[in-house]
Amino acid sequence: MQGKSFFIDLTKCTACRGCQVACKQWKKLPAEETRNWGSFQNPKDLSAITYKLVRMTEAMEGEKFKQWYFFPDQCRHCVYPPCKMVGDYDDDQAILHDEETGAILFTERTKNLDGQQIRESCPYDIPRWNEETKIQTKCDMCIDRVQNGLLPACVLSCPTGTMQFGDSDEILEIAKKRLEEVKKYKPNAALTDPNDVRVIFLTEDNPREYFRYAVASADIPKYSRKAALAKVTSPAKRIFG
């Protein structure tokens, strides 16, 4: 696979939220107005001004605390991005696919697209839109930094080595090697959709323990790749079917 990829080793993540803060700082995004909603995680979800969010799940066994599951959520930069496939029917310049890095880039022309349709096409529930401008937003792989030979801000800020970034083939090999190591003591460890995305997570347990959309799956209504591709092919079926 050509281009760039992330490897996020969740066995090393401490939920310091350095990546979350670094993203805000580099993108000059305003802070969210947050409140205590019964979780250490804040804000509660991604938004038009929050592209990176460390999700925190407190796993319980009955009434006893079992363990934490930390998940630094962001756009996966799909190899075959459903959001672009769907968006291209209205404006093929609204969502761009950078050939050199593989980054999926949302432009200001996303205001010409149906925000709900684009979000529903994503098997990871990533895109968000600004209610006032209608422009849709998400992580852009820090394309300005990467094109100048720098690491994405989130990767650079990570103090534990959880996040790595580089050429896709090399990153995938690193991820596979690390998976073999972790499986020796965590037999349920897995890589999330490693052949479909450029942001690969290593989980200790079932990915759904971390977050519902940690992996793409057909059992999530409207958010599977199959559903996204159906949206793309349906206009052709109406014309030629």
C-alpha cells in the first residue's frame, strides 16, 4: 500500500489526552464548552471543532471495576473512502483523496453536500458539520505538516509511544509484529481493519469493548461499507437497472 499510515498501540495508551490537546493547538480550534456527564472523557463526542477525542470506557464485572479501555478516536483515512464515493455524486471536488499520502481531505465545498448522508456513509461515524457554515470537518492527517516532512501533531505529542506514523507498508509490518508480541499474553488482541484504513489500532480485547465504531461492521445499521457502497451504486441502478 502506498502513502502514509498511523499505528496506534492501545496497550500503551494512558489517556493522557496529549494527542487531543495537540490537535486543538495545531489546528487552532476553540475549546468545547463541557460539563460533567458521568465520565472522565470530555468532550462527550467529536464535533466540528474537535477532530481527535480520547474515548474512555470503564469496563465493569458486575458492580466491580474491571479495567479502562482508552480509544483515541479520529478519521481512519480509508483506502477506499465511502464518504468521498458518496460525496462525488454532488461535487467531486468537495472531498479530496491526496495521492501522495492517502489522506482524505474535506474542503469548504463540503457545504454543497448533504451532511447527514456523508456522516451515515462513514463506517466509523467520523464526519461532523458546522451548523452555521454547513462546512463538514474531520482530521486531515495534519497534511500541512506531513507534506513538509513533519509528524502529525498528535503523534509528535504522544509521550508513551502509543502512536507511530510513517510509510504504510512499514507501519503495517510494525503493527503485525507488535500484534504477535501482545498475543503472547493477550490472546484476544487484534488489529482493526488493517487492510482498509490508514489508522490501525491494536486492541487487547474485542474492539467493541473500546468503542462501538472501533471497527467497521455490517451489524451496525447504515454505517457499514456495504451500506455506503449501496448509496453509491443506487443512482446507477435507477438509470440503467
